[in-house]
Amino acid sequence: MAYDHDVAAHIRELLAGEPDVVEKKMFGGLAFLVGGNMAVAASGQGGILVRVDPEESNRLAETTNARFMEMRGRPMRGWLRVDSEDVRTKRQLAKWVGLGTGYARSLPPKR
């Protein structure tokens, strides 16, 4: 499954004017990096992937419809998957894009 180009376009709109944002194809989707750190991606499996503070990931998984991204069957702290139906509106998507970009900006830039 290819990533949802409409979701990617909405992410792009939300990040317009943000400094140091780069788009990069990865994980079968289109990732948006801030300062070289992945913030959010339109996922090749549908919906989005969001990078969040690992200390907040349990709370977010328990209090929202997000779930841990899994790699080789193991949940990855700090990486959440949000399904398409939970990012249908710009407001829903903006929440996750904000969390992802906020965390990415808190990390040292990669060059």
C-alpha cells in the first residue's frame, strides 16, 4: 500500500513556513524531518507515524487511539501509529504533527 498523498499534502500544509523541514521517502511512506530528525510520516500502511517523547508514549497510547509502532513484532517506545480515521480532519492531524515536530525540535539537529 502506498502512503496517502492527501495526508502527506495536509502535513505539508501544516508545516509550511516551519524552518528546516525536509521530506524523505522512508518506511514505505513519506517522512517529514525537522532538523534531520523524523517528526511525522504519511505511512505506507495508512495513517501516520509520529515520533514523540518516549516518556510520553505510554500515556498517549493509553489516552488516545494511537498505538505503538511495531518493528519485528516489538513495540517501539517513542513511535506511535495513528490510523487514517483518526487524522481525517486538519484539527486531528495538526495535534499529531505538533507533537511530532515539537519532539523533533527538542533533539539535537542532525547534519
